[in-house]
Amino acid sequence: MVRNDIDKVLSRTKQFNKAKTGVLIQIKNISEIESPSKPLNSFKLPYNMEEYLDYRIESFLNYWNRRKDISDDLLPALAPWYGIAEHTAFVGGKVDFSEETSWHHQVMKTYDDINRISLDENNIYLKLVINGLKYIKEKARGRFFTKFRGADGPMDIANVIRGNDMFYDIYEHPDELKNLMEFCSKAVMFTLNKQKEIVDVVGGGIITGFDVWMGKGSVGHISEDASTMISVEQYNEFGRPYTYNVTKNYDHVFMHIHSLGEHNLPSIVSIDNIDVVEISNDPNSKRAIEIYKEYREFLKNKVVCVLLTKKEIMDNIEFLKKHKTIIWHEASSIKEALEVIAISRNIEYT
């Protein structure tokens, strides 16, 4: 294993999960030890999966070897990643790859195109994720864990299938949109359940696509990005019921939301079985820590993940002591990473 203290990390994580307050600290990356990466579109995807995943595995192992003295709470885990399109492309449609990510083009121009979408076991983009997970698991050889890739939520999948026409559908085709949302709920579970069959059982639980350990019966992540673009009333009618259709089937769910969509945070986090919530920092919006503080009453029974600077951690020590938080930090150097870990370790579990 690329970490020799896995048992300690799992012990701290389980202690944290049982506590009412406290923090875990995960150093998400360290700039000074990152290596240049090859462009995603240089691998001729989707037809060159193994060569691409071999490259990702090698890069992953090199990075972990260089951060082996970092005693944070990050478990070494890997999943396939081909940009973002694989979260939705398994329902059908065209994908483009760029240097850094991928895009899934709008599938349905009108609702007459509904036959263009399906849950096909042989879809090449589904295979990239599912066969990719199997390939990574085979290649791990006890050196690291295989984690979830995660999934888009129902509304995010509908947003890709219909493009931004989906937002007009709320007014112009509400019934058709609701039927599409039913399909999208099934699509979320289709990909999550297939991933769940493959990912490693670690300490009795799993590792989500965002590197957070969760106990038995967990899945994650699920994204609710499209909720940032609609009102609370619209989300409660066209989003929330269909996300609930997903979460009710699992014991614990990791939810990814955005600071820009703070107005829908109370509706999202009140959905059954969402136990871990990550609030992403958005441009031209409040920092995630400010959203966390503002909505603390809605989040008081949740584990909250936030990406914080060193200054934000130090400025919010007293708040963090009273809540249950997974701190993510992007360090410029190993020295800074160790300093942030030391600060975080002073926040005890209660």
C-alpha cells in the first residue's frame, strides 16, 4: 500500500464519524510535487482505455510516493476519469474530448427524440467507467483502493439530455420533463449500482468519488449542479422528488452542491439519507465556508466538506470546533501541507 498507516487513517475516520463534532483533514493536492500531465485528447478515447488508465495509475503512484510523509486523512484510491461526460454519456449521444475534459452534447432536440436515450449495457461510455473500474482494481495489487466514480443527479442528467432547453421545459413542457426526470432517476441508480458491485470494501465501507470514506450501504458522489439555475419552488417540483427517488434506495449518500446554489441548499440537504454534503467554491459567489456558517442550522446533522485556505481554517477554528467537517486543502508545498495538518489536529472530536 502506498500509505503505511491505513489502519490509523481508518481509525481516525471512524472515530470522527461517531463523534458529534470534529474535523478530518485531506490534502487534496500539493503544487510543488505535481507533474505535468498529458492531454486527455492525446489518448484517442474512447477506444484506448487501457493505455490511458495505465498512464493514470502510473501518475497516481508517482504522486503518492512523493507525498508519503503527509499524515493526513486521505485514503489512496483511484477511479476512472475521462473528463465529465461519462456521468451522462451512458444514456446515448455524442462526446467530444479536449485537453482537460470532455463534453456530452445535447441528445434530445425535442421530446420526439426520446427514443435516442436508453440504459444500454453495451454503451461504450458505460463500459469506460465499469470496465475501467475493473481494470483499475486488477492493476491495484494491494497498492491502493478502487473508489466510486460517482454520478450526476437526475436533474443534471436531464440538463445534458435536453441541454439548456430543459429550463424552458419547466414552463413549456412540464409533464414531458417530469417523465424524463423519472428516466433520469433510474439512470443514476443504473450507474451507481454497477459501480457499487466493483469498488473496494474498505473498513466495512466504501470510498466515494470525492475520496471520502463512508460506511456500509453508502454511495457517492451525486451532483446537483443544475439546481443552481432554478428557484426553490422549481427545484422542489422538478428536482427534489427525483433525487429522493435515488437516495431512498441507499443508507448513506454523499451530495455535491455549489455555493452559487445556496438558495436550494435547505431543500437538498433535507432529502432522506444525504449524510455528507460538499459545498464547492464558485467564482463570483460567497466562499463555501461562509455558506456553511450561514446555513449551519440546516447542516448541523451532516458531515460537511469544504475546501479551505490556511487562513480560512485559522479564522474559523471556533466554528469548526462546534461542527463536523472534512477540511479539504490544496497546498503549495509539503511544508504548508504539514502546517495545515498540525492546525487541524488541534480540533478534537467530541
